[in-house]
Amino acid sequence: MLHYAVVFFVIALIAALFGFGGIAASAAGIAQVLFFVFIVLAVGSFIVGLIKRN
């Protein structure tokens, strides 16, 4: 999940560099959503791991 967020972020940077503002904004939005999904899943996994350990 984090890998895809980084890939979309790089696509957004390259698109912005070449002047494709719409594509850059879309790719940045997708990267942001994927990053927040990664954070939620990572925290959830950490909490479940703590609960199951006890």
C-alpha cells in the first residue's frame, strides 16, 4: 500500500514538472488517500497485534 502511494506521488511530481496540472493533482490525491489507508491499516494491525499477544 505504501509502495503504491509513493509511486503515485512520483507520478504527480513528474506530471507537475512537465506542466500537467490536472494529472498531477489527481495522482497526488490518490497518493494521499493510499497513504492514509496505509496509516489506518498499520495502526489497526499494531493494535490487533498487541491484543492478541496478551
